[in-house]
Amino acid sequence: MTTDNMLADAYALAHTRRMACPDDIALLAAVTDTLPDVPTVVQLGAGSGTMSLVVYAIRPQCFMITVDHDQQNLNWEAKALANSTGDPTILEHVQLHTPSKRAGENYRAVNVDLLIVDADQSYPGVKNDLIAWMPNMKKEGLIFVHDYDGTTAPESYPGVKQACDEVLGKRPKYRRGWSGVFNARFSKAFADQLSQ
Ligand SMILES: C[S@@+](CC[C@H](N)C(=O)[O-])C[C@H]1O[C@@H](n2cnc3c(N)ncnc32)[C@H](O)[C@@H]1O
């Protein structure tokens, strides 16, 4: 399976499942292309596996962990990856069937190049995920937040931007589609608040 074919599968899945727009896919592909050759990627929220296809298309050697509290969605993701790669036992991929916040707190040994935040899209949900996962991020790591700016999306989640503004600051490094990408560090105001 080539990069182009896997990306085409991701665009097709985004279109049918309506969980992401083409610009989200393009941004995630561009950001993944800036990562090391063998990056560690953590995705919070398996959904239908759309974003996993993007990451594997660009970095087939990645070590990827997907976290979801719904086993059925993990199964959908595994199926999408197996279908697109033609490898039914795709080994590089780890799935954690657990709430995203708990996974961040329990797996401190994971050292993350790219965190994809796309699980509980409420204000406390996103805030908790960012706080729980930040200690696991590499210094130069990136955080891709889906539905950061979903004003044109079929469903919008204003709590996502509210949490990012507070925890990461109001200026994403990149912004395209419904998504924003941030350097993996707390905003100064939030870091000050945490240290009090
Ligand atoms: C919008 S979908 C993710 C879409 C996915 N990124 C993709 O590319 O298709 C959200 C997912 O997050 C999961 N989820 C929601 N809240 C969660 C939580 N607190 N912990 C773990 N998974 C959660 C849902 O089960 C669902 O699969």
C-alpha cells in the first residue's frame, strides 16, 4: 500500500464518516511529515481510524498508540488500518481500551512526538487530557487538536477551543480546517497557575 493510496483511503473515510474535513487531513499529513522517521504518536479517540491512516501513510514506521474507551471504535480503527495496509496483523500499532485521561496518567514511560487530541470534546474533557498527557510529551513535541475551530463543522465543540486557549495559549502554531496544532507546552499563565 502506498502513501498516496492510504491518504486517499483517509480522505474517503473522512467523507463518509464525516468526522474530519479534507483540510484536517491535509494539516495532519503536513504535521506528521515534520516528525522524526520513527515517531511515537498517541491518538486520543479512535473513531473510525481516519487519522490513523494519515499517520501511517506518512510515517509507516511509526510507533502509534490509540486510546479509546469504546472497544467497538478501536475495532473499527484496526479494521480500517488492516484494510488499507493489506496487513491484518499490523504489529506496530497498540490500542489501549481505557479513558484517555487515565491512560496519560498511567503510561508515563511513553515519550510522545505527536499527540492527537480527539476524544472527549467537552471543555473539561480536553483540559483534563492536555494536563494528563503534557508530562509525556517530548520537548519538541506537537499537539494536534481536532475540532479546535469547528464553526463550519456539522457539529461544533466550543469547549475544545476554550480549553486550548486556557491551557496552551491562544496562538496555535498551525491552523487549518477545524484543527489547530500547538507546541507541547503550557501557556505561561496556565503554568503559573499550576505552580501556585
Ligand atoms: C470524534 S471520534 C475520533 C475520530 C478519530 N480521531 C478518527 O480519525 O476517526 C471520538 C472518539 O473518542 C472516543 N472517546 C470519547 N471520550 C473518550 C474518553 N474520555 N476516553 C477515551 N475515548 C473517548 C469515542 O469513543 C470516539 O471513538
